[in-house]
Amino acid sequence: MTLSASASSVSAAKMALRKQVRASLKVLDDAELNRQSEAVCERLVRSSFWAASQTIGVFLAMPAGELRTGPILQHAYAGGKRVFCPRVMGDGWMEFFEVKSMEEAKALPLSKWKIPEPPETFPRAEPIDLDLLLVPAVALDLSRRRCGQGMGFYDRYVQRAKQRPEGSRPLRTIGLGLLQQRQEEVPCEPHDEQLDAVIFPDCEAFPQDSPGCRDAGACP
């Protein structure tokens, strides 16, 4: 198989996976979304990555079919962390802007995708400012691979954020997913960034050398 044919087959596999997972997410009602989101939040805030973080990037959920990050925001503000949320700036390009309170988060205007977004007038983070980035996904696996929506926003941002001076605080990336989003194996291409950890409502996968965190062996 040629390289171009291989890339084409991976791309097709991703498209099929997105279609499959999106269909499974459509049937989730508010009660189930809230239950799973709370469970993910509980696991996240017990992790060493969360404890070590001071400045976090947090995505704001789509109206339906995506893990809700409201509980995470509440824990972050209660713990005195600085919170930055994404805004789409152009094709494949996003930046993170500071959202200073839960009240401010609830009042954010909606994008054309009906996702809350901070205005450009809010304080903007440089990519190297963040030490923890919570990443949405269409699908995730326990090898910490991710399939996103296909527009490359997070892969590009993570590449930028990991280019930091020697001695700087490292960036940790955590993919958050619902039960319906966990896959045996997520197809990947060379540009896809592997996550540092993934968390689901019933299990998590962290690097084995991360104190206090379980690796993929703890998951069903």
C-alpha cells in the first residue's frame, strides 16, 4: 500500500468513526449527560495533573452530545485556578481567552455552532501560559489517541503550546470523553497529537510514571 493510499484509508476510517459515535451520542438525554459529566469531573479533580495545574484551558460544551464542563469550571474557580476558554479565530486557528468567574462563563455569547465563546476583548493566553489543557473529542482510546471533529484546532494549538523555553512548566493534555466515545483503537495520522491522559466516567488512562494516577490497566 502506498503512503497516499494509507493516509486515505485512515481518513476514511476517521470519517466512519465520527459518524458512528455521533449517532450513539444523539440518544443521550440531559440526565445521562449530566451523570457522566459529573463522574468525569470527579476523576479529573482527583488527578495529580489537576493538583499541579494553575492555569487551565477548558472547552465549553456544544448544546448536545458532548461532555459538559460546567462542574469542572466550578471546581477550577473554587480552587483558585485561572481559566481560559477557546475562541475560533479562523480556519483551523483558535486562541484561549480568560474567563474569570462562573457568572462570566454563563453570560458568554454563542458562536455560530451554538458554543459559548469569550470575546476577543477578554485577556488572551499565550499558548505557553497554559499548564493544563482539557481537550474535547469525538472518540478516544486508552492508548491516549484522539479523533476530533476533523478541523485540526486542538492539534495545531497543542503543537504551539508545547514549544516552550527550557525550564518552563510543561503542558499536560487530558482528553475527556463519555462512555459512548471510548474505542478499542482510534485511527491516527502523523499530525495527530497523542494526549498525556484520557478520562472517562468509569476509568482513566494516565502515564505509568504519573504519581497517584492509574494507567490503562485500571480500565475495563
